[in-house]
Amino acid sequence: MLFKVIVISMLLLIGYSLFSALFHMMKGTQNDDKMVKSLTWRVALSITLFLLLLLGLYTGVIVRVHT
């Protein structure tokens, strides 16, 4: 159950970061540091989530169902 909460939380954070970057891009100021920082956070969170899912698969937290 804790694993599901962590995965859903990370997905929400990834979505928030993506829309934050969109907001800063649409704002159109010359200072794009906030947009770059938001996209950097999104990429880092996505990679972390992918590694977390792989770890869950290898440790047995995520069970593959064969049909």
C-alpha cells in the first residue's frame, strides 16, 4: 500500500512540475531559469520513478501476473 502511495505521489509531482514549466513558458519572460528548473525536476522525478518501479519489480513488491 505504501508503494502505491509513493508512486501516485511521484506522478502528481511530475504533473505539477510539467504544468509549472508550461506556466513559466507561457508567461514569456526573458528569465527562463524557472522553466528549466521545473523541467529538470520533471526529468529527475521521472527517472527516479522508473528506477523505483524496477526496484519494486525485482524485490517482489510488484507482482507480474501471467495469464
